[in-house]
Amino acid sequence: MFTGIIETVGTLEEVLENGGNRSFLIRSAITPDLKVDQSLAHNGICLTVEKIEKDLYQVTAVAETLAKTNAGQWQKGDQVNLERAMTMNARLDGHMVQGHVDTVAICTHIEEMDGSWKFTFSFPEKFRALMIEKGSVCVNGISLTAFEVNDSQFSVAIIPFTWEHTNLNRLQKGQPVNIEFDMIGKYIQRHIQVLQLNIGK
């Protein structure tokens, strides 16, 4: 479980093809504190640390993950947002994030707002019930608040600290980001679906 509060940004040093899977060697400031078999969120994707050597560590994304996230487009030199799993005695500064990406959204607009930045994203309309005005959404692993929400689009505001300490400062119009919708909303949607099915019987 994660909170969507990014600890640091890692750099992809090598991308290795492994059948239908892909392994990534990543350099980061938190590598010395990692342990093999530890869960770590990469742009919001929960991946397991497999190997550690000095300030480099390795994780692998399976074919399913590559197909449903932007990990399939990662290249050597790219930066990824990193967050270690939350501890039970820590403050939940963001919101409850599983590290299970629901879909990919496309950045359609970036606007500087006199000291902050506004990003607008388009997402598949089938997820429209999971997006609400002022609701929480995880974008590339970052806990953010959505506004200007419609059936297939939402915006977020980025403060200077988030701009400086995540990879959003490298994001360009037309590029994909990983999206995880609020877990509570997903349970509510599923509950409603089950109720509707039972009523229809």
C-alpha cells in the first residue's frame, strides 16, 4: 500500500528484454535502503525489487503490466517517480494507493499558472464513474486532486515542490501517464453493480 507521496526520482540505466517481460535497472538515492523482495511504486506501478548492487537495483514488469501501463514505453535515461510502501505508524499525507494501475491517460494540455502548473489529461470514458470533482487520483504515482472533470477528461494543479521533485517537469503534451483511480470509489461502483444485478434477477 502506498500514499502517492513521491520520495525521489530514479533514472533508468538499462532496459532488458526478457521474453514477454521487461526488466529495468534503476539508479536512485534510496537504493542503499532497499531490500530484495521489497515492493516499490514506479510511476504508480507496484514492482518487486529483485537485485541490488550499490546504487542500482532491478525490477521486472510482466507482459500484463507492460500492456496496461506506460512501462512499455520506458527507455534508458527516463526518470520514474519512486515511493516505498507506507508504514502503519506514518501519516497518510496523500490517499490510499495500491500501486495497481487502472489505465493510461494522455496529457492533452500543460499550462503555466504564474507559479504553478495545470495539466489536463484525457482518459477512457468507461472509467467516468470513478472520477469526481475534487476527488483523489493517482497520476504516475502522485496523489493529486482532480478538477474540471467530465466523462473523459480531468485537470490537476501542480505546486512548485511537486514540479521540482517528480517527473512531471519532463512530461510533454501527447505523452501517457499511469492512472490509478480512488480505491474507495472502485468498491462503491462494484457494490452498485452487484445490487443492480440482484435487482434484475
